[in-house]
Amino acid sequence: MQSYHEFLSEVLIPEQELQEKIQQLGEEISHDYNGQDLHLVCILRGGVMFLTDLMREITVPHSIDFMAISSYGVGDRQASGHVRLTMDLRDDIQGRNVVLVEDIVDSGNTLASVLGLLATRKPASLKVCTLLDKAERRETEVPLDYVGFVIPNKYVFGYGLDLDEYYRELPFIGVVNEDRYTPPDS
Ligand code: 5GP
């Protein structure tokens, strides 16, 4: 596999900026859930790095769980918004204060679908924390309670986000060089 440098056009959000923002988000969530039960739900795999850093900035006791989904796409790799659960949560969320931790909200279709599913399980509350928000690409309006960065309509990778499953390990968010890599839905 080539070095990520091959595909990087620019660093959009450097490591330090990410970490500072995550600290702020952690403080906000800690304030909002002070004295309350808190359960973080992460959608595999993109949100994992964000989740583990965010957890370290949340000072109220909390539990975590994971789910995995796959998108039905017709002949492409992009999420169509129709999601199928490939790995369910381990624990029941009924009566819990759930915060869904996401890497990126793009069209909003995936998130809308997941929120619909989780709502049927009767959590006490259900909020969303996303690191990145590609607001101008929204097709389905979704409530975002905590947002790290609103970013332009560019295909990004690193910090949990992949290019064909690679480079999730990078500590920053980079923009892909579209001369070298064709994003899934372009
Ligand atoms: P949606 O369009 O349903 O909001 O987003 C679906 C999924 O597409 C996201 O959860 C994410 O996995 C993927 N995605 C959207 N934009 C990007 C991007 O810029 N880079 C990467 N690596 N994945 C993206």
C-alpha cells in the first residue's frame, strides 16, 4: 500500500486543532450530563478514533457500545441511506440517555436511518455528536446536538475516516487529491 502522501492534497484539520475541539466537546457533554446516566453509541468503523479521544475528555461516568451498518448502494460504494444492521448493540438502550457518536454527517441519510432505528428502542433521550458536518451536502435534515467542525464539500480521510479502508490511523483530517483517488459518489 502506498504512503498516504500519494493521496493527500492538503491537511484540513491538524491534530492539535482536532484535540482542542474534542476537549471542548467533552466539556460540553460533561456539563450537559452532569449527574445523569450517559451511554455513548459509536457506529463502526469511522467513529472509533473520535469516540476513544472524546471519552477521555468526558468527566461524567459513562458506558459505551458499538453497532455496525452497511449501506445498500446500487452499483456504487456510497451510502444510499438505506442501512442494514450488520452488528447490533450489545446492551438495551431503553430508558438510557444515548449520545450517538459519528465521524461525519454528509447527506444525513445514514444518520436519519440509524436515529429512526434507535428511537424505536425507547431511550430516555437521544442526541448526536459528530466530529465533522458537511452541511452543504445535506439531503435529509437531522438534528445535530454537538458538532466539531463544519467542513466544505471535499472528500476527507484520516482520524477514523478511510480511503478504501486505509489511512484511518492518521491523527489529522486530510483532503483527498482527486487526481489520484476518485471518491465513491463523484
Ligand atoms: P451520509 O451521506 O449518509 O451522511 O454519510 C454516509 C457515510 O459516508 C459516512 O458515515 C461516511 O462513512 C461516508 N462519508 C461521507 N463523506 C465522507 C468523506 O468525505 N470521507 C470519507 N472517508 N467517508 C465519507
